[in-house]
Amino acid sequence: MLPTGRNFYSVDPKAIPSRNSWDTGRALADSLLARHLADEGSYPRCVGLTVWGTSAMRTQGDDIAEVLALIGCRPVWDDASRRVTGFGVIPLSELGRPRIDVTLRISGFFRDAFPHVIALLDDAISTVAGLDEPPSENYVRAHATADVAGHGDWRRATTRIFGSKPDVRPYVHRKARIDIDEKNLAGAFGQAESDEMNFAVADAVPYDRLNVILWHSVHTEAPPPVVRSGFALRLGSPAPEDDDDE
């Protein structure tokens, strides 16, 4: 399979969120809070968000900016490189509302591609939880204080980012089922037919027939899968995968 160039994004991971995405994320947070205020008559004390890696790349971090805006923080950028160097806490007098407690569910790809963004958000949440502010104006601190009273672990009480753990099992090399350099054995399924195929000219090979031959070379007598829209559907249970968003 060759990449088509579609759905590919160029991004500097350390420039997330960008200045433009900060404006967008702040607007998203304001819209969410205004809607809840209009519907319920109060600000939400907790908000849950799912963060995906490809979405963060495509939007330059709109969702990251929204999280920072909800808890009352803003990114700090280096003017020369435009990279995010930290965050600043917005004073309550400027914020004009309570700090909202945000819990995040991150994908596996986001975990692997943006560890520094995770660290930034974790630091921001921990800092906000430690501010000397009234519980009615800082829901992050209010919830963390109530939680730590039950078990005494401040780090646990301020943890707001959750995702699947990475697969750290050692790599084990597995021998290929077939030798791709070995020519078809005489008498093998489709041997004579595949020898006559012209692989030197693009699209000259009947790929539907070739796929059947390749299938039988690996699975012997098992029937090939049904083909729909040009993709072969695998039979049986899929192998367990990380919760990637790719």
C-alpha cells in the first residue's frame, strides 16, 4: 500500500497549540459554557473530552487550547520559533467565571506523538488545583481537595489524563510464513498462471486473480475472503490492537 497524500498533515508537535488554534479553542470553551449556562442556569463543574492525535495535527491543537481555556490557563509561545514554552494562569478577575474541572481520554497515537503536550496539560491542571482560590471559583481545586481527603494522595487527586498504556513488550522476530524471494514451486496453486503475468507494466496484472493465488499460497485450502469495494475482509477475530486513531 502506498500513501495517496490525502489526510496527511505537516505539524511541529512542539508548536501545539498554535496561536490561531488558541483563538479557536478559547471560542469553543466559551460556546460550551454559554450553552450549558443557558440550558442549566449554571456553569458545568466537570467536562470530559476525548483527544485524538490526528485531530490535534489537523487543527494545530484546537482541543488542547479548549482544555487550557476551560481551566483558566493560556499557552506561552516563543516568538522566534512559535513553539509553546509553557503556560500562564489567567487571574479570576480576568477570567470572569469559575475554573472548570476537565478530564481527558487520550488515544494511543496522541500518547506516543505528543508526550510534551500531555506533560503541559498535566502541569497546568496540577498548578490550577494548587491555587489558593475559593472552591466556588475553582472546581479543579474543590474536587481535588475533596478527593484527597478520602485517600491522602494529592497526585492521584489531581490526575485528569487517562489512556491505554503503551505496549512495552520486547520485539520478537517471527519467521515469515513464506519466502517472498522464492519462486512458485512447480505444481503449486496458480503457478503456471502467475508465471505468465506481466508485472513490468502498471495495472497489467489481474489483481483479483493474483490475490486468490497469494491467498492459497499462504492459507492452502482455506477459501479466500469476500472482496467488497476492493478491500479483502479478514475472516475470524482480529488481533488485539492499541486504541489508535490511525
